[in-house]
Amino acid sequence: MIGLVLAAGAGRRLAPLTDDLPKTLLPVQGERPLLDLTIHNMASVGLTDVAIITGFAEHRIRDVVPDLQERHGVTIELVHNDHALDRNNAYSLWCARALIRQGVLLCNGDTMHPASVEEDLLAARGPALLLAVDRAKHLGHEEMKIALDSAGTVARISKELPVAQADGEYIGLTLIEPLIAEPLVEALETVWRRDPQLYYEDGYQALVNRGHPVDVHPIDTADWVEIDDHADLARARELACRY
């Protein structure tokens, strides 16, 4: 099991802070960037190998890799997304297909949460695909919403899911076991070839449609935030002092 961080996007809604900086390198705790907290969480649950999918301003992440490795006792590999600016993250995750086959703990690079989320997911290990889900948060149009079936597994996952039909929000953290890797890689490729602007969660939906169960684990008590805009960044800086 390795840690896998999605950090290829440009973060345009955080301009001008992200004009030449991946948003995962924005400081959230003094000078400490979000990526440092993400790697800390992975190291704290025993992951010693971490891969970061890069694209926009990759050189900025490459520059901090030696310090991150030394600080957290991990080995970091960069996986380059050659279409980071014109394709969405279904393609980005597909770029790491060789690593997915080893089993990964996937984390969106713009999501900040306490290490307890990783701990809880690993403690619940068993399902082939296990998503961290917040069932308590008030939902809106932008959230990656999920609806569950009668068995408690994912029936639908989409930003377009009506709020009234949603059972929670996927927070951008997934435990992917090796046994589901091949079906997932195939689903991701199908999705991005159909429409390069689709999300990797559309790959999860493709798995569901093909009869593969996608399980969820609640993280309702964890304080977390997805950093999309300046208000989110301010919220992240408020929360970071609690971690």
C-alpha cells in the first residue's frame, strides 16, 4: 500500500496565489504548505512510499520533495500528467495506473483533514474500494455527492446529483485495494476517452454500473475542507491549528 496524492491541477480560482504555484503548496499553517500536512498524515499511518501526480508548475513540487522526504521519512515519486491543463482528473488518476495496481491510499491534493481519517479508513480495510464520506455537511451544487443503495454501497456519485437524493459528500480520500485495480484502470480509461473533462469519480460510477460494489466509510466528526477558492483557504488556515 502506498500513498497517492493528486496535485496536477492549476487551481485557477485561487489566482493570483496560484499563478505559478500548485495549490497544494499554498501555506495553511504558518509557512507550512498543505502538501506537508498531507504527507504527514500518510507517514503517520505507516505509509513510507508516496507518489504525487504532478502537472501544472511541477518544478515547484519537485523543489520541495527532498525536504518532505527528510521531514517525514518517506520516499516520494513524482508521476507526470502531460495533459494537466486540458484534461480533468480521471485522466490524472489514470496516469498512475501502474501504482494503483499495488494498492493505494488516494488523497486529493486540495483536501485538508486530520490524520484520523486515514486511520479510520485503514482500520475499516476490507472492501475493494472504500470512500471517506461526510454525511453531516450541508450540501450544495459544487459538492461531489453520493447516494447509497439498500446495501449501503454507492448507487450514484456525481456533483450533478440532486441534493435531496444525496446521502453525503465524498471528501476526496479513497482506499483502493489491488484486487479492484484492473477494473478501475479500465473504467478510468473508458471515462477519459469518452470525455477528457470527466472526474475520476465518474470512473467510480462506471464501476458501480458494471456491478462492482463501492463502499463508504463515514468521517462525520472530522473537521476538513476542500480548498477551491479564497474562502476555503481561509477556512483551512483556521482549521489547521487544530491538527
